[in-house]
Amino acid sequence: MQIVCAFVCIQGSINIKIQQRMFKYSKDGVSVLSVLDARRAKKSGLFPVKIQVIHNRKQKYYSTGKELSKEDWENLAESKSRRLIEIRSSIENSFSIIKGQVEALAERGEFAFDLLSIRLGRCATATVNAAITAKIDELQQNGQVSTRNNYHSMLMAIEHFAGKDIPFSAITIDWLNRCERFWTGEKKSKSTVCVYFKMLKAILNQAKTDGMIKEAHFPFGRGKYEIPSAEGRKLALTLEQIKRLVTYTDGREETELYRDLWFFSYLCNGINFRDMLFLTYGNIVGGEICFVRAKTKNTSKQIRTIRAVLTPEMEKIIDRWGNPNDGNPETPLFKFATGKEDSIKTARIVLLAIQKCNKVLSRIAKATGLPPVTTYSARHSFATVLKRSGTNISYISESLGHSNLMVTENYLASFEQDERMKNAQLLTRFD
């Protein structure tokens, strides 16, 4: 069943000839109704049946693709005619699809007509390409520029392999295996291939939820196609290595700035640069830095506030590199942002800062004999130092802002290969 995107938006109370409603739903300030639009007959003399959505005195109509006379519409609910029974079933299907998407948005407190149109566009598409494009548009509207760019790169890679018109039915276990071999042959890293397939899996999961594919046809999972693990281990520094890093200086202001920002990230529960660079003095509450991860702010049903103790070391970094506290809670802690940036500008600021920081960290690592270090190593190091010191995993999970303990356990497990290898070597150290 194809649902055509809304094409009429009426604000306020306008008298229009809309016939009786057959299917009705109303909750959380949003109403969904099936209606006969009797304002203007088609060339056939019949009137279109539409699904009406009402929110905040605004109305939009979505086509069902069906047309009826006024008489047939009045008799539709009780008619025993095979033709009308089939039409009624089709209208109910259209109603159910729209109602389902409205419920999903309303439950999250995120209902908006533009988001509904995106979700319905996704339902209406018969191709993977269009579904990914709808996801890209949704991420763009939410200001998730970095994730949006990742999905766009994945779309380009998929289209390079299989073209611009890929039906969902084409995505089989064999198709995924061939795609993996194709990307590997193009010298894409295991990490990139892993990320692309995780995003594609998310698209297919949504398609399953939207009823576009059946569970039996879902190609990912145990006994089906299993996404290859990313190459390279996640690096966590030891306390001794961290000391070498944060005490290093070569006399350059740039080196000391980005060294200190890495240290601040580490001390602030492994905060990522996106969140760190946009902290304000309003985030300091009762001697703690309190923030919500931008990564999960618009995607999680439950908002998790992360709290990190504002240590003397962190205060020194703010004093040296930050903005003065002028009493305005909106004043950014650091001098990278103004707080008035749009999503595009925000993404650019973060990307540039990460690139410069990683360049400095590479220079420090070479000078001090450290393994490769990146901005993300701060988060890994924070979690691992606490784990190896015997800290309760529930505290680590809360500090990282994870949704549950399993996420944290999987996260930490990925850091411990080095530790296992070192311990294994101890077993044969006979001298």
C-alpha cells in the first residue's frame, strides 16, 4: 500500500465538506481519521478518500488512492459488497500505517508534521535507497550532521555496488556477502565496512518495524549474515601513560591547548568533543559538570544527565583556555563556540577541533613513546582506568551515559585484549 505524502495543510478552523469519519484515533493531542473529501469531485465523478491528521489546529491530508461516491461512502461500513469490502480493507490499511507512525512520534513527544511525512515517505518507498535518503533527511532535521554524513557515505557505497534502485527483497545473505567482498576489494577498511553494515541493518530494522519486510526475510543475525568486527582494538591508556601525555610540553601553545582538552575530556567522564566544546557555565551545578549527550538527546526515550566532578585540574584548564565566568549561564566554557551555531556550523567546529587535537596527540605519542592516541582514547581510558581499579560497573555505566549494564560490559570487554595477552604471557615466563 503506497501512502502519498501530505499535500494539503489547513490552519485554523475552515469549513470544508468532509464526510463522516469511519476510522478514528485520538491521543496526546493528535487525531487521525479516515474521511471522504467531498470538496471537489474527480473526473470520474467520485471523491477521494483521505486520511486526515490534526495537531495544534493544523490539518494535513494523506491520499489512500481510493475514490468513492457519497452514497458508497455512507454505506461503506456496513456494506456486504465484495468491491466495497476490499476498498474498506485498503482504507483501513492506510489508516493503520499512518496511525502507527503518529503513535510512534507522539509517544516520544516528538510529533511534527515534517517528521511524520519523512516516516510515511519511508513507509511508502519500495527501495533501500529511498529509505536511506529518508533517514538522511531525518538526521539533517534533527541536527545530527555527523551521523547524517555517515549515512550519506554509506548510501554512495551501496549505490556504487548495486545501483540506485535496490528493492528490499534484494538484500539477502548472499547479497550482503557479495557486498562485503566488493567493498573489501575496494580497499575499504574493516572498520568502515562494519559501520556501513550497522547502518544498513538499522535501516532494515526500521523497514521491518514499518511492515515493509517480514522477520523471516531479515538477513542479519546469528545463523544469517553476521557483521564483521572492526579492525583494530580500542585503545585505553594506563595511568602511567596518561601521566606522560598530560605532562608533555614542547613549548608550543597549540600543543598545550589540545593536550589539556584531551585531559579535560578524560577527567569529565570521557566526554566527547561535541559535548565538551559546547559546555556552558550553566552546566556547572554544585561543583559538578552536568550534561546530556548530544548523541542521545534526540534518540533516547529517557534523558540521562551525566554528572562529572569538577576537579581542580579541570578548573585550571578552564581558567587557562576558557572564557571568563561573567555570570551568564549561557556563556560557553571554552572559546570554540558562541552557542548560536546551527547544526552545520557546529559540526564544522567539532570536526576541526578533533582534527587539530589528533594531530597534536600523534606528535606527543611519537615524542613520548606512547601508542597511537586519539580524542576518543580519553573515553576509553576513563572507563578502563576505573574498571581496573575495581570501580563498580554500574557507576561506570552511569558515568558514561550508557542505556544499560550490558552496553557497558560489551564496551569494556573490547579494551581488554591487551590485558589478556599480557596475562597469558605470564603463564610461560619461567625465568
